[in-house]
Amino acid sequence: MMKRKHLDEISWEDFNNLSLEEKAPYLVQANGRPFHTLFAQQFDREQLDRLCDLATRIRRISKHREGVKFLGDLLCHKRAMLYFSQPSSRTFLSFYAACQILGFRIAEVRDPSISSEMKGESREDSIRTFSSYFDMIIMRSPLQGLAEKMAWLLSNTNRPLPIINAGSGKDQHPTQALLDIYTLVLSFEKRGGLANKHILFCGDLARGRTVRSLALLLTNYSNISMTFAAPDQLQIGKDILEQLDNAGVKYELTSNFKDAIPQADAVYMTRIQDEWDTKPGESSHIDLTQYSFTGDDLKRLPMYSIIMHPLPRRTEIDTACDNDPRAMYWRQMRNGMWIRSALIATNFGRDDEITQYYMKNLK
Ligand code: CP
């Protein structure tokens, strides 16, 4: 268990200069539960196991009308702000649904051009304004580090409240990584768990924040190995590889995606993230024909393996694969709703009540 430190005891400059591992103890509550959710490295194996178990309990409780009422009463006195200044379908809607499951009242700002940011108000002031009216802020931003800055800033006010990073720049998407882990854990439940599995990542690995966060979260499981398949200019960043080296994870880089498919327990496809092109259309010359998963590739994928994608997709996975039992991307997005419910319930200290209800009524 990480030792509790207080964000209001450290200047922004000093906090910002810490490594992510050093920042992590500032993000937990006195009882060890996560308070802010900012990056993948803050989660350890024990927390991941607890969140996955809780997500399954919430999912099962939600099948029953009485269970839905029980969950919906837990946090009905709380309000959540969803501040998404970057496009989103799944993350926004699954957080929205997760808040509804737990009874939150919800408000949203998705278009800063209709907020007072247009009158010159800084993002920091905007978000501090939300904190006056809400009990939690879930935020997606094109700016790397903004969620961290806000967590620190609000901890130095009289209304500290949980900040959840729902995607920050090209850097991290920690709750996507949580739902990916949950999907992997469920998929390999009857195959000895996630340990010893081989994950094949493919696509724009340089700018895909979901891959970056998931690769780091996977270091919590023993003997995981990874292959990163991408054209040279889209290959995974050295910063991630350094962290995999430090964790003793075996990995391989390749430009030959197709040859790697038969060895994969999970194939994780990603789209080209051309919204980050410095010049519009800059990525369009990259030939991606060998970095898509086709109906023919299903024949070379082992029967027990799974295909994942954070979505949205373009051409990375042929729709001919959609009804194959190994196609996990639809279930993956629904899993996001359950694990995000589990995360929020934990942030607000309702996890034990959910477990007690589950043990009494559904075990
Ligand atoms: N996976 C994901 O982040 O999807 P959205 O961009 O639709 O939220």
C-alpha cells in the first residue's frame, strides 16, 4: 500500500518534476483507495484486481431491478461534471452511464466555445468554476498534463474533488487501459489468467495513448510479453520501452504484423491518430495496408485468441470479423461502463457496500 502524501503540501513545480511513480502516492486517499485517476502507473496489481472484481459485481447486480435501485441510491447525493474538450463517443457515454448507474446527477461541457473560455477565461479557472458546483470532474483534453495540473490546483482549494483523466493529449488514457485490462482478465479467466500471455499491438503506436497506458498497466502481470507492429514512423515511444525494460518485460518491435498474428493471445488494433499531424494530411502517405486485420487473418489467429480495438476504427479491422467470437471490441466498450462504475464507486468509498450487497444477495 502506498504511503499517503498530500497534494497541498507540494508546489506545482515540485510535483510536476516528480516521476510518475513518485507522484502516485499523492493520488490515493488515506484508506488506500484511488482519489484522482491520472495515469496508468498509479495502479498496482492489488488495486487492479479489486477494480475488476468490483466491476463484475456491479455488472451482475445491475441485472436485477432491486440491484439497479441499490446501486442508483449509492451516490444520488453527488453531482458529476463531464468536461470533454476533445471528441469522444465511448468514453463520454460510458462515463455518463457509469455515473447514472451510481445515481449521480450529471452535467457536461463538450464545447468550450459556448463557455466563458471564449471570453478569455483560462482552462484552469473554468475547471475551478466547475468544482464549485460538482463533486467530481471527468475530463478529456488535447493538453497533456492538464488533468494533473487541475488535480493539484483543486487540492489547494477548500473543495478538493476527484479528477478523472478521460484522455490527455497523446500521452495517457488510464481508464481505457483499465477497461482493456478488465476485458483481458475476463477473456483469459478460463485460460489461467492474464499471466504468460502475448499481446500484439498494431497501428499508430507512437500517438495512440491507449496503447501507451495499456502497455504500462500490463507490467503488473507476470511474464507478459508484447510485440509492437507498426511502420517505423509510428512505432512505440522509447519512453514506454524504457519502462518495459525497467519492469523486465520481454518485447519485440516489428514492421511485419501479419507474421506475428499466429503467436498472439490478444491482437490490439489501433487507428492512425492523424488528428495529431503537425501538418494536415501528413500521415496520409503512410502505407497501412499491411497493418489491418482482415477476414483472412481470422484463419491464422489461434482459436483461443481475441481481437481488441479501443475504437473508433476506420479500416484497421474488416467488418467481416465483427461476428467472430474472438472479436472482443464490442464487449470491450461495454466493459468500460462497468470498470468506470467500479472506479467511481471506489473513489467515493462505496466499494465495500457493493461487495456486501453482492455477497448477501447474489453469491
Ligand atoms: N476509446 C475511446 O477513447 O473512444 P472515444 O474516443 O469514442 O471516447
